[in-house]
Amino acid sequence: MSEGGGSSNYLKAAFLNVYNLSLLGGAATASALTGDWLIGLGALGVEALWLVFGPDFKPFQRAVREADRASREKEDRARVEKLMSELSEREWQRAKALDELRREIERDMANNPSFQAILLQTELEKLAQLHASFVRLAAACRRAETYLQAVDVKDLERQIKAQQGLQEKMTDESVRELAGKNANVLQKRLDTIKEIETFLARARGQMNLIENSVRLLRDQALTMTSPDQLTEQLDDLLTGVDAVQASVKEAEALIGGRGLEPIAPIAAPGQAQSASTRVRE
């Protein structure tokens, strides 16, 4: 009986099965009302046999896997719908249109005699995964764009040059050291912004590729002569999506990470008494 890793916990499912719990409860109630403890003992014996042999029944395992899959799909749909509700109107429309295309492909695949039922289910799950990935990418792009809109790149570049200038001009070692630290931190911020911009371009490109590819599949679904054609195209798409999805986490870590808060400029000596701790750009 497989219970580890990503496999279903069949023993737990066997015990928590609604019919099993109902029979146990009924037997316990009957035993208590009649005072016949043999009913309870008999129920426990049957329960022991069920927990020993039931989890290994192939039909039961298939039912558990199907229930787990349905539960995961429900949770995934809820997460995707929540993300969609946070998108702009334009992105929401794109995601909605993609979902409608997915449903049309499902319908045409079901009417295509070249596809077997088992393979069909596998490919339908991949299509749903593509739609969910599109929505996640759109949500990540929205967060990245919101961050970039709040950052003035030219001002960062100006601050870096100013701090570097202070390093060259100031004679006080502590002032030069502070200016150097500020320049380094500001440069890291600028590098981070460029990384986010690169991610944004990749994610937008991947979103366009998903849309265009799904539209192509929509055109081909009814006339495909081999399921391998669909499998190959979907697998290629998912491979590309996985690569960009990995960068989603990196981009979000950059946006929410340390070192991105505005750095206060340091005042120059002569402007304030605290010349050693504040240097004007």
C-alpha cells in the first residue's frame, strides 16, 4: 500500500470513508442501545478487516485518487479566480478569453475520434494548467509593473553619480566611506530594477506565446490525426512556462526583498553640523 511521497494516503481514506464511519457509528449506537456488546465487537472485527484489505483494492485507490484530484482542482480554481479578480480589466478579459478557448478545445477534442478517454483527461489537465499559469503570470506582471511605476530610475542614476562624486571630492575618510556604501546600495537597487524589467519582458512574452499557441490548438483540435501532436505542443508550452514561473518567485523576492527601500541622501560638509553622517548629493 503506497502512502508516502505524493501518493494518496489510502489507509487514512479508508478509515475516514463516509460509509465506514456511518457503519461504525451505527454499530456503536446499536450496541449501546441494546446492551449487546457482541455487535460492537463484530463491527470492530469487520473494521479491522476493512483497514487491512480495503486500502489495497484497486477500485478504492482509483476512487481516492480521483477525489484527491477533484479536491486539488477545486482549490486551484479558487486560487486562479482570486488572482483573476485582482487583474486589470484588460488582463481579466485576456484570461477569460483564454479560458473560453480552452473549453472550446476540450469540446473539439472530445469529438475527435483520434483521442482516447484516458489521454483526453491528461491533456485537459495540461490545458487547465496553462490557463492557471497565464493568470499567475499576469498577476506577477501587475505586481512588477506597480513596483516599477513607483521607482524613478533616472533619479537613482543621478544619486549614484552624486555619491561617486563625493567619494572623489571629500577628504574626510568617514564621509567617503558612507558615500561609497550609499553608491553600492543604490547600484544594487538599479541592478534589481533591471532584473525585474527583464522578468517582465519574459513573462509578457510567455503570456503572448500561451495565447497564440492555444489559439493554434483551437484551430487544430478537431482535425488532429494523432494525440501525439497535441501532447508535444502542450509539453513544450509547459516547459517554457515552468522556466518563467521559476523567475516569478525570484522577481517577487526582489520586489519584497531587502535593500529596495529608498536610501536617504547624505548631506555635504558645510551644509550641516553632522557632516560626518549626512552628505548632500
